[in-house]
Amino acid sequence: MLFSCKQKMLVLLLSAAILIVCPVWAGAEDNSDKLPLDTSHDQIVSPDELAPEILSYLTEKYLNGNSNIQPTTDLSDATYIYTNWEGKPKTITDSTGQTITLFRPLKNVVVMNSEMLETLRSLNFSADKVAGVGKYTLQDSCFFPEYSTKANVGSIWSPDYEKIIELEPDAVLMYATFMQDSGDEIQKKIQDMNPSIKFIRFDLYYPSTYIEEAETLAAAIDKEEKGEQLVSFYENNLELINSVTENIQKDNRTKVYFESWDDYKSAANGSGYNEKINLAGGVSIFEDATPEYPIVNPEEILIKNPDVVVKLTGSGKLAFGGYEDSDAVKADEVYQTIKDRAGWNNLDAVKENSVYILSNDIFGGPEYIIGTLYLAKWFYPEEFENIDPAEVHQRYISQFQQLDFNVKKDGVFVSP
Amino acid sequence: MKLTFILFTLIVAVFLFSAAGAEEMQGVTYTITPSGETDEYKILLNTENIGVGGLCIKLPGDFSITDTNAAEGTYKSEGTTLIVALTGEKELYFIIVSPDMKIGDLSISWEDLAKGTAGGEKNQLKDADELSQVSGSTTDGNSVKQSPSLFCGIFVIFLLIIAALKSRNSKEGEF
């Protein structure tokens, strides 16, 4: 079938029209990648774009007498961006290496892991801006009381996708490298369902990356000043430890047997626990073992004869102590059981009364600095004689976590 | 005349003292001065304490704007009301013609949309024949630090001393 010249022209015009209209339609759908009130589409909120909207608001309020009117979300966000971001989108790079561009301030986020939430609180990020939290946060109502009524979004092992989508968050905040495959899968599924949801991922428990991650997170939420205070707190305490431990040769370092809440599960190179032992000037007697958290042979402990033994509590079979529990009896029982293990009476650590119980609440997450201070004091009691880790702990809780909690009276963090 | 001068001095002092009283303040300082032409006044606004926001001035009578340094599209007037959008301006002026400026209420309100703060005040113009300048400062009393507070305090003391001297001299019969 042959087309006439007019018909061909009509088809061409229709095709051209479709090509022109489609990108416009697609662009209009993607509201997440546009600055509010950026009418010139130059990715800058300018005074010329703000003023008419402000004038419109003032007109309604003062000339039309609508005294209860509030600025529109677009005006509020554009004002914020103009004031705090120099009118431009904000770009950050998280610990997965992905670059995230924010076109509006974060006002409604989902936080999957408690390390992230604890650091957000240190940075003074308002709980009102958190729509949903992980299930482990909800179980920790003593430490996270203001989040006890937030929506449960599950965990990295079992996320509640429907709930996350339902909350329509600006961003989901979760781990970067811990359980990275699961994290990547969660991000992909959520963003397949709603591409406008940003993912910002930090681990926030490795000493080697914590400070940098906290600084970047502070920048993402525009809390740079608070971020500087937090970083200063960590740096001061790290310098305190380093000033003593940095000149100790490896052969002279305190030999440590570290055990998690699972019997004979220790820490080796690559684990956060091993990193913290090294920071405190110690060396794990199983640092060369594999994997990162090796199950060790009890006989090997006797052969390696550690100077100090540290047993971790707060999870698994030893889920007690920490902030939630002020009863020290269970910690004392664990302490006694450890010392009574077969053959352990010959260990230097037992003979020198250098066996300690440590709660993961001050070692596993952002509070690693507190636990590391305790380790340093246990490893080098004379050098750290004048250091009181409990005092540093209290400062962290009062100044950064803003909790009404007396660490010397309440909770069980170390024993004996 | 003497009494008017003292009262005016005190009125200005009270306005400024209210600005200097709180250590941390945010707001607008303003003056309204007759230009010398009939019914013409210059409204001078210092808005450096406000980032992004706006203000509203209600004058005692209808007016028209004859000149301003505010950009077109950033202000609007209707009857006795002037509204101005602010995006970081430090100082603005409006030359207005207002035959009814002499007696009545004058109010000014401001908002800082970035900080979520607002403030304002209302004054009453009573004796415009003796009035050379209306001066004031509006504040919410709790926001940003205002650097001129010390200056205001000193100026208040200065004005009170002048007022006292004038009063004393009056008793001695030099007026």
C-alpha cells in the first residue's frame, strides 16, 4: 500500500510530535530530580525564583487576610536550599561509593540499622524526621525511647518492603558493607518500586571509617557543626589512646584472647573487633586465623597463654547487661564460668586477674570508642591509671545522645 | 515644644531599648522620615538580620510608592499595606506619598522563612507636627545575635542624658 505525499507528511509530523512529547512527559514524572521553584531548570534556586513565591505567600497572608496560611512545601524547601545549599542540589558519596544527589532536604527517612540511628542522634537529627526504624531498634526501647512508636521496617535480613514503600521516605539509610549483598538487593528492590527513594549507606561501626562516615552523614543532613563536635570527641579519645600505644612494638603488645557471646568464637584480621583490640594497643592471639570471626580450639588458648581475656556479652546466649539491664549477677556468673574453664587457672590472664566482661553496647557500634578505652586501660593499667572510661561514656551519653542515663548507676557495661 | 522634645526622645529611647534589651535578637530596624516634599516620606528598612523571608508594613493611611531600591516583583502595595519579599537584602528604602500619614497606627511584621522565626510591633503616631522621624526595631527576642545592641544601649543613655539636660535647662529658664 502506497502512501500519498500528504499522508507521509502527516506520519512524519505525528512521529515528531511523539518524540517531542515523550521526553517531556517522562521528565515531568521524575519530580525527585528537580529543585523546587527552579522554574528556569538551571539546577539553581535563585532570588528571582524565590521572590514571586514569597510575595504570593505574603499576599495571601497580609493582603487577603488568611493569617493561618503556611508556606508551601516547595517554598520551604527552596528557602532551605537557597539558605543552606547555596541554591544548588547537594551531592554526597556514601561508603558504597555511590553518589547521591539530594534535591530537597531530608525530612522523612527510614533508618534500617541502629548504628546509623545512634549517629544521627549524635548529630542532632530530629526524631520527627524518621518515619520508620529497624526491628532491633524497636527492641531497644531503653536506648531509643523516642523511636518506640515508629513504624517497623524489619531488618537487613528480613526487610518489610511494603512498609518501606508505604512510608514514602525521601531516603533509606542503612549499612554499606555489612551484609552488602542483602543491602544491595534491598536497595534494588525498593528503587525498582519507587526510583525517587534515595539510599544513603554507611556502616558506622568500623573505627577506621567511623569518623569519615560521620562527617559525610553530618554534611548530608546539614549538621556540620555538630559533626565537628562529634569528630572532635572521637579524635581526642583516640589521640589519648595512641599517645600511649603507638610506640609499643608488636612483640611487646598485650596478648589478648577475645571471645564473643558464643563460646570460643574469637576475632581475627578483618573484623571490627580485631581493629578495636589493635587500637587499644593489644594483639588478638588469633588475629591470623580465618575467617574474621573464627571458632578456635580451646587447647590453643592454653598454648598461646593470653595476658588479658575479654568476653563479650549483650547478644545471643548472653543477651543481658548494657543499657537495658542493671542486674550484674549474670555478668558475674559469666565471669566466674570463664575463669573456671578447664586448665584456665594456668593462664597468665587468670592468675593476674585480667579477665573482663564487656558489653557489646559500648563496643560493637558507634560507642566502640568507650569499649576501646576500657580495653586500653585493661591492657595498660599503669599508663591509663588516670583515665576513667565511665566518665567519657557519661559525656557521650549526656552530650551527644542526650539521654537521662547514669552509666555509673544504671546498666551493666563491664565486669568486674 | 520642650515637652514634645522630651517625650519624643523618650519614645525613641524606649524603642531602641527594647531592641537592646535582649542579648540575642532578630528583626527589622526602620526609620520613617519626611522627605521635605509635601506628604512624602522615606521608609528606610534594615533587613540584614533576615535571610529569606518577608515583611509587611501597615501605615496609618493609603499611600503610593514613588521610588524604591527594591527589585521589581519583590514588593506589592495595596491601600495602607506594603509587603516585601526578602532574599538576603540588607537595606531597602521606599519613598512614599501618604496624605494620611500623620495620625494612626503603624505596624510592621516580619518573617524569616529559613529560621522559622517571626516578629513585629505596632506603634501609634500621635503628634506628627512635631515628629521628625519615627524609629523602631522589631524583634522576636530570641533568635540571632544582633550586633548593634551595644550601640543601641549607649545611644539610649546618650538620649536620656540629653533629655535630662534639656529638662534641667528648662527649669533654669534658658528655653
